[in-house]
Amino acid sequence: MSNVIYMDHPLIKHKITMLRDERTGTNEFRRLVEEIAMLMGYEALSDMKTRDVEIKTPIEDTVQPVLDGKKPAVVPILRAGLGMVGGILALLPNAKVGHIGMYRDEQTHKPHAYYCKLPSFIEERLIIVVDPMLATGGSLIDAVNEIKSHGGKMIKCMCIIASPEGVAAFSEAHPDVKLYVGALDRCLNENAYICPGLGDAGDRIFGTK
């Protein structure tokens, strides 16, 4: 699947292992999610366009590159995706932030949308969709459908942990959208949870059960 990029950086691998550990408490878990998002974002944003500008250093006049185009938009899938926003904003502090709300039906495991608020001129922005977990793929597929329906064109997605089933479903639905994955896990269980996974990312980020 040519649209899927798997992270191979040792720091990302190390931090994901710490993230998985059931002994990792809420504060550390939240910090790790943010750090992993920043490391993944550094890789995922390596092809951003630049333009040259004239500036003056303390030594001389010079022409140097800056980011080009409209400010990017970070769009977390609520609620767990909120945990990754800080990591991306550390790299792109002027980025706009949108929100897409999804919840999963515990019987059917299907996603249901309940909220969508995107920045203006979304069709002119690079859009980074973030969600820590890609299980069945349904939420991410629907979120990208929603963004495309609002005119979004330049879309990248970032997930810390993904299942093979979710990756396959997303690639089939959106082969034009690059998907960055921190770790590819073994499978989904009968409850559509990723194995070995890390449990419910939202509960662990926000300290709820």
C-alpha cells in the first residue's frame, strides 16, 4: 500500500513501548502521546513547500526559505485525537485547529459523527488528521470523507498504533491520502480492539474509565 508510511525511528518505537505499558499513568501517557505526535509530525511534514524571502542577519542580507501557502490545519478526531494536537502545534505553532467528533457504537463497532468544525479556506490548507488508534478504520475513513466534502484536498493522517485491518480499509477508501503509522499491530480482537494495543487511548489520556 503505497500511501502508508510506517515510522522506523528508534525514539518513536521506544516511546510507543512505554505508551503500551499498563503501568504508565495518565500524566506520563499524555506526555508520551504528545512527544510521539511531534516526532511523527517531523517525518510526515518533510515535504512541505517553502518559498524564499529576503532577511537581514547580524552579518549581512540573505535569501532564506520559509514555509509557503496558507497555514496548515490540525484536525483531531475527538476525543483521543486531542492528545496529539500539542505535538503538532509544537512544530507548527501558527496552525489552525479544527475538530471532528466521532463515537463508536459498542454493538456494531461502527463510527457515528456528532460534530465537525473546520477552519476557513480548508481547500487551500494542508490538513493533518490525528487519532492515536486506527482499529477498524471506520472513524478515520469517515473523518476524511467529511473533510473532502468540505473541499479539503491536501490531507495527511497520523495514527500512533494501527491494525492491519484498519490500514487495509483506509487504503482502499482513500488511496490518495498518505497515512503515517507509528506501529502496526497484530490484529483486532472480537471487540474490535487492537492487539496487543494499549487499551482505550481516550481513557488513558484523560484519566477516565
